[in-house]
Amino acid sequence: MKKYLFSIVMTAAIAMAIISCNDEFVDRPVEYSIDSENYFNSKEDYDKALIAAYDLLQSSYMNVLVGEIASDNTLAGGENASNEPGIQQIDDMIHTPVNKQLKNLWDWMFAGVQRANYILEFKNKTDFQGKNQIIAETRFLRAYYHFELVKWFGGIPMKGDARFVPGDEKKMPRSSKAEVYSSIEADLIFASENLPLTTTQKGRATRGAALALLGKAYLYQNKFAPAAATFDKLITSGSYSLVSNYNTIFENEGENGPESVFEVQYTDVEGANFECLQCSEGNVAVGFSGPRSYSGDLFTSGYSFNVPTQKIVNAFEAGDNRKAVAILDIEAWAASTGATFGKGYEHTGFFNRKYIPRKRSTTAQNDLNLTNPNNYRAIRYADVLLMAAEAFNRGGIDDVKARGYLNLVRRRAFGDLNHDISSSGAALTDFILAERRVELAGEGHRFFDLVRTGKAAQEIPGFTANKHELFPIPIEEIQFSNGNWKQNQGY
């Protein structure tokens, strides 16, 4: 923990050391400095700190990539069996507390929490018009990072509206999962009451995003009644809609569209390297998931990780238009277009078409595999409809409404009314969960859907019940805590 705390504190101090100079200053030297403890003197200071808190969203690419590989949707892939061993271990469910990818995920999400808490620690220092919205956005971001951490690791340390400092790890306990979710709920309720319905700047949190994440947090705790009510509030607002053409969602023209409730923004105009993947302004997961040594139309090459299994390919019903959008059959594509490619480890013949590299703009910077501009659609309206359907059904609240929301998604998928579901009760639950799998294939949700519904052990090869529901706390954090934090069960 000391390592990431030191890095975050130093980064904040450097980033906030903004010096204002003019001729008078040059002529008459004075002592003047701004550090992390005397910052936040203007709206501009809060705005800059908020941008820094948003910035860590870009590193959540790791959550999506590894979350998909941990499920039964994809295999690790890559160049060979020793390529990124941490990812290979998670795929095989043999991961341990010594795992590079899990350590990165822990560090980067906590860095997001730390940056949000930095703002909240000084939330009362300076008053200005529009401050309440900044605080609401900050609390949304903290809830987003906390939600990622609790679903991966369970209970985590929390410090309220204050930054972590070295030494906290030896005296601050891990909060329980219930306590973490309580904090998430409080942050998102505040955010939903203080954020605008729409925003002129793409990527900023809105009321709809806060409601969607709040409903999701309730659903993950099986709090079906508040989940259903929260999702319904978003749905009846009329702020979002399903786009008619499913394919356009994942192309450039589909970014930040009417179906996007919250979207992580990426760009390819800055370079990146393997020494600091979290520094990339591009979506690293996209390059990792691309076909190896590809040459041909539409796509570009990648590192051939995250390859779909035959099981997910078979999950699509005949006539489902989503299959061709979610799954790239590389052999068929090559035969029809003349494209060429290389076969990587665990080659299945399929790639995650939603999130593989497209051909690039002339402004793209090297390394191209690390700077893909594809935004991550973190919360889509179709996801909200299916979560609402699940809440109304599993909570025994209203199966008619549950079927209605489910069938809205299916009608878009098949382009007709002939595939509507008429079931109720447990059978309807199965249809809803099956629909989530194909609608959201490749988007990083499958593992956590299986875990929270108790189906992971029967679906994921190597999954051990009462162990793999959570991932291990990185060994460094356990060691730094000097026995204060206990490892998750089974590790």
C-alpha cells in the first residue's frame, strides 16, 4: 500500500504545483508555491482536480479485459502460454495473491479513490457557483471506483472524505462489503440528486449515470425493490433509447449515442508504452484483443488475447443480429475479404469484434496497439433494461414489466416480435440472464453476473466455490499491513 500511496501523493503534489509568472514576478522575486495542502483556491483548481479524478477511468480497461477472460466467454490467448502469466492464471482459475494484473487493478482503482477523496477532503475550502455539481461528479467517480474494487476484492479499506497516508494500512481495517456498498449508495444518491440530466461535455457523469450505477449496486446486493424503483426512474425519464442498428453502437459514429448511459472516453492522439500502461489515453484492452499480425480491411492487428470460446458463439440463437457484431469469425472474414492473420495461443478462430482495433486516423501515435480510441460503453441502456427486468422478476415484483423490458431488447436483436418471451417466475429469470450474456458479450460483465447469481461454479472451468467469488488482495498490500488485513478466503 505504501508504494501506491507514495506515488499518488507525489503525483498530486506535482500536478497541482501550478506556478503563475509574469514580468513583475521576474523583476521582483518572491517566495510562491502551491502544493497539495494549499491548493483549491478557485473553481479552476477544483475543475483541474476533477479532471485528474476522471483520468483514472482510462485504466479501467484492465477490469474489462481480465473480467471477460475470467468468465466462460473467452480464453486468455496471447502469444504463448507464458505471455502475461497473470492473465493466463486468471483464465485457468489458478491465480494467487502474486499477480501483476490484479495488483494493477487494485492500485489504479485506489488511485481513482484517492484523487476523488483529495477533492472531498477540501470540499469546504472555497465557495463558487457550480461547486455542488463538481462535488456530485466527484462522489459519482468515487462510487464507480469503489464499486469496481468491492466486486473484485470484497471489503476494502475506506477513509471517508480524506486521503490515505502512509501508515494507514497498519491501523485502518478493511471495511465490510456492506459498509462499502453503503458508501457507494450514499455517494450515488447524492450524485443522482445533484447532477444534470445532460451535459455538454462528453464523458461527464449525469443523473442517469448515477441512477444506473445505483440500481446496479442494489442489484449486486439482491436489493431488488430499490433496484427496480431506481431503474424505473431512469427508464421513465425518457433520456435514453435503444438505437435501431446494434452494429453502430461499437463503431465511431455510435460513441456517446442515445444508448450510452456512461462511457469511458479514449483517444489515440497521445503515445503510450508498456512502462506505464495506465498513462495511455487510448483503450489498451482493444489492442490486446486484436487479431495477431492482421492485414486487411477494416481492422488492424493486436496481441490476440481475450479470444471468444465456441460456448459463447453457440449461445446466440438463430436469427440474432448481435452475433455478427459481437463475434468476428476470422477464418470466414479472411476467406471473404482476402485478409491475413497469424494464429496466437489458444486460437479459437473468433475475436471480440466489439472491441478490436479498427483502422486508424492519421493523427494516431505509437504504439498503435496501446492507443486505440475506442470508447468503453460502461453502462448501456440495454444493460439497464435487462437489469430492471431482473430486479422486477427476481424480486417477485412485476413479471409483466420484466418481460416488457426483456422483449424490448430482443425485438431490437431479431428485428421482429416473433421472439418475445412469455415465461414467468424462475423460467423468466433464466431467459433474462441468458439475454444478458448475448447482449453484453465481450463487455466485461459475464463473470460478475455468474458470481452474483450463484452460477459461476457450474459454468466456469476451474472455479472453486467459496473462493473464486473474490480475487486475492495483492500480496504487497497484505505484507504492508503487517497483519492488519486478512487475505480473502481460499488464498
